[in-house]
Amino acid sequence: MAQILADRRDIDFVLHEQLGVESLAKDERFADFNRKAIDLIVSEARNLAMKEILPTQVDGDRIGARFEAGKVTVPESYHKAWKALRDGEWMAMNEDPEVGGQGMPRVVANAASEYLMAAGVAFLMHSGLTHGAGKLIETFGNDKQKKLFLKKLYSGQWAGTMLLTEPDAGSDVGALTTTATPNGDGTYSIVGNKIFISGGEHDMTENIIHPVLARIEGAPAGTGGISLFLVPKIWVNDDGSLGEPNDIVCTGIEEKMGIHGNATCALSLGSKGKCRGTLLGEANKGMSAMFLMMNDARLMVGNQGMTLASAAYMYALNYARTRIQGRSLLKMRDKNAPAIPIIQHPDVRRMLLTMKVYVEALRSLSYYIAYCNDRVALAADPEEKDRFQGLIDFLIPITKGFGTERSFDVCSTAMQVYGGYGYIRDYPVEQLLRDVRISAIYEGTNGIQALDLLGRKLGQNGGKPIRDLFEEIHATLTAARGVDRTAPLAEKMEPLVLRLEEVARHMGVTAMYGDLLNAAAHAHPFMMACGEVVTGWMALWRAQIAAEALGKGAKDKDAAFYEGQIKSAEFFAQTLLPVAMGHLEAILSGSTTANDILEDSFGGK
Ligand SMILES: Cc1cc2nc3c(=O)[nH]c(=O)nc-3n(C[C@H](O)[C@H](O)[C@H](O)COP(=O)(O)OP(=O)(O)OC[C@H]3O[C@@H](n4cnc5c(N)ncnc54)[C@H](O)[C@@H]3O)c2cc1C
């Protein structure tokens, strides 16, 4: 079975033809990252993924993380893969070399991560969270914390986690009850129970550093009274040596549907009154600090969805080309007609094309956000910085919320392409479908993402980010109108964009001055509609570049690839766009039924 994981031609297209990322090398900071260097990094990541990470995928699923007497073990291939990540310095690709990173543009790191993640998402979560914990320390830590922890995390010598959730504080993090009491020596005594902690305990590293949300005694209720603490599994002495084990007990790990190789731990902190931590950042500002990590983690989860969807599409495509079943509809009466590969059946082509459109659009979206991050990092002009940051902020709930929902659909469609074999463990899409499902739930459920889009992002900075986004989309419409083959597609796309602008105004007004509950009931459809428009935008942008390349005489494989881009945009405009338009009409109709229905009328009584 071919293991392609991701379409390299498509990755190169997004990097070099759509985003032109080598232009980042004009800035001194990224001067080393010319086309040759970028291509080499992506190739190296692919090799590493195939050789070292891919074995973790099946082992993680079949052997899984195991729990015995407070200890968690992971399969041997995880240890090997972790060492390979460390040896190759893949943990902090886009961080400053001064603090142990590789200094590469984020968009390049994104491309490399695509291969790594597609090869073993449950394994790679460990390094993603480790990097996130390091980033928190780099941004909010004092000199001592940076000295003790930063390089050890960025190098993967130690691992990191993220401790927010408690039994009664899931989506509502502000309800947490974990407490922190000053010890008088600069440390705090932490007491509480955290659940569902990814990689909360394992045997890959000698130490695990937990950023923990807790409330300092006497602090206000709600999110405004939450602080962030660094709580190591093993205490780290001032000289960097390891001290006593901290009072943290893993009381169990969850049996779950997918990502079996990543232990989801219940952690008891301070049950003996001896769990120590240090304050990270300012007291009572823990939530805003944690948002930094959560935003990165939300992008990571959006990428998890996209990479698994991409792998599922590659597997399904390969299967459809080789599985022989049934005869051509046009030769139904001919008993001697040969059986054909299922890729020739119209319904299978419909499924493949639907998957192709979403995978490509989600890849473009993911890389675009990473590229915006690079533009933020390089921008000297504060207005330009704000514009790119606003675009990132607005697109995060879309890539996480819409992206993971569509990624699940893609994995499910991949299973359908396989027929019965898709449901069987011997074939890879069964695991991909199980593994991808969590992406819609953790890191803020997609319901919470939708509320974030409506409640925070839509009105952020007087609505500037969404206006900037529409400006970008209109620029693509204008460019596409100037190319013969994409002009009709732009004509079809424009009414959808204009309708979304109207719906966005309607949602903003309803949420602020009308009926908050009904705005909330339409928040998820609104997020999905934004995602559909972004999908159409990306498809059109790609098609316009492809049409220009064809106009310049692209040949053979390249010509087929570019034709495929135009077909994706055509399929979106003719088949998916009307459905998206229908969703926008439904939002505008302002149905109040979801709120009107009596609880007893849901049935079941
Ligand atoms: C495998 C796995 C790994 C995880 N890893 C971590 C981790 O590393 N660190 C960590 O801290 N947490 C982690 N989590 C926890 C995860 O982030 C939470 O499960 C998630 O945030 C939802 O919280 P909950 O499970 O309590 O569901 P609830 O908050 O009870 O939500 C249940 C349902 O109600 C909806 N809902 C709740 N409140 C609202 C609201 N105000 N408005 C609209 N809808 C609402 C939700 O969208 C959802 O559909 C993990 C969970 C799992 C399953």
C-alpha cells in the first residue's frame, strides 16, 4: 500500500506559487531560507516522517499508552521517534536560534510539520505541547524560569503539557477550583485535580513541565482570578539539576476512541500537600497568558485535522485507482466489458473531488495563517502588523472549527471510497477517522470556537479583521476576473461573498442589539459559512494561478496539476457554493426554534 501522507506537488504549489514564501528571505532574519533550503527542509521532514514517525501510528493505536502503578509507558517506537526529533532539532523549528530554535519561517515549519503530523498525530502531540509550554516560558517567564526550562523544552530533553481542564471546569475554564498558596519563598503550593491531560505522564523524557491554571487564595472568582504556574514533575534546582519528585500523581488514563498513543491523564496535584510551582507571568493574568498557548494549540489542532484529511485523501485516491470493481455504466449491456478501477465511477469521482477541494483549501488556509504570522514577525509598520494579526485572530476559529469538521467529513468520505475495507482495521482510514474525531472537541469545542468567532473576533477592533479579510477575498475576485478561465468562476463566487458580508452584519447586530440567544444558536452555522467562503476563496485563488500557468504553456504533469486546480474551483462554484448559499439564507431567516422549543419537547420523557 502506497504511503503518501501528503501531496508534495500541492505543498510546493502553496509555498512557492500561491504564497511566494521565498520572498521572506529578503529580510535578514530569514535570509538563509531560499527556495533550495525550503525544499530541502520539507524533503527531510518527509523522510523523517516516513522512517521514524510512521511506525508510531500503528504502534500507538494497537499497543497504545499503558498505565501501571502511576506510571505511563509508550511504545518503543515512540522513544525512537522522540530521539529522532531531538537529534534533528525539529521541536522548535520557527523559534529564535538564541533560545534553541531553528529560526525558520513559520510557514516553512508548517509544511515540515504537515508530514510529521500526518505520519503520527498522537505521537506528535507530545512535541506540539512541549513547544507550546516553551513558548509560554519564552514569552512570560522570568530570567530564572527561562534559564532553567526553555532550552530543555525546545530541545525536547524535557516534555511539556497544558493543565486547564477539571471535572467541573471544561468549556468553562473560569470554574476551576485548583488553588495556589504562597509558600513565602517565591514558590506556591498547588492543590487540585486536573483531567484529560494529554501526555500528562509518560516515559519518553526524564522530566515533564506542566503549565497549570490555578487560583491564588483570595483571588476573584471567574477567569479574572486565574493565574498560571510552572509545575515540574521533578523539581528543578537553581543550578538546573533535578531534585525531588513533585507531589503529582497520575491516577489513571482514559480509554478512548482514537489517539491511543497519547495518554489522556487524570493528575492529582498536591494530595500530600507537597506540590510546588512558580508563578509564570503576572498573578490573575493566567488566562490571557494561556490564550497565547491556546491560540497556537488551536492552530495545531486545525492542522491535525487538515493533515489527517490529507492523508485520508491520498490513501483513498490511491485505493480508487487500484481497486477494480464494476463495469462502466456506458457498457452495462456488454457482458464481456472489463471491470474498471472504481475511480472511473461517477459517484467515486464526486467523493474524491469533494475531498480534494476541502483538503487543498484547508492546506492553503493553514499555510496562509502561518505566513501571516511571519508577516507579523517581520512587519516594521504597526498598521501592517495589526492587519496580519487581525487576520490570524479571525481565521483561528475557522481553521480550528470549520477545518476540523470538514476534516472529519473528508476522513469519513475516504472510508466510503474504500467500501467495506474502509471499516476494517487492516486499512489505514479506519484509524484516521477515529484519530481525527477529537480535533472537533479539544482545545475548545467547535461550539466554543463559533462563540469566539461571533463574540470576540467579529467585533474585534471595530470589525477591522473581517473587513480586511473581505478585502483580501475581493482582491482575489478581481485577479480571477482578469483571467479568461477563472472569470466565470469569479462571477459565480461574488454573490456568495457579498451575502456573507450581509450575514456578518446581521450576526453582529443580532448579537449586540437584538437577541443574543438566537445569535448564539446561529453561531456554528455562521462559522461554517465563513469556512465555506474561505474554501471558495482559496479554490479560486489557486485556480487563477493555475490558469495563468497554463496560459504560459505548462506541460505534462504540471498541466494536469493546474487543470486539477481549475476543476476544484469549478466544482466548488457549481456544487458546493449553492449549498453554502443555502446555509447563509437559513441564518438570515433568523429561525428562533432552537431556543423556542421547550426542553420537554425534545422527547425522551
Ligand atoms: C483526548 C482529550 C485530550 C485532552 N487534552 C487536554 C489537555 O491536554 N489539557 C486540558 O486542559 N484539557 C484537555 N482536554 C479537555 C478538553 O479541552 C475538554 O474536554 C473540552 O474543552 C470540553 O470540555 P468538557 O469535556 O468538560 O465538555 P463541556 O464543557 O461539558 O461541554 C459539553 C458540550 O456543551 C457545549 N458547551 C459547553 N459550554 C458551552 C457554552 N458556554 N456555550 C455553548 N456550548 C457550550 C460544548 O460545546 C459541548 O458540546 C482533552 C480532552 C480529551 C477528550
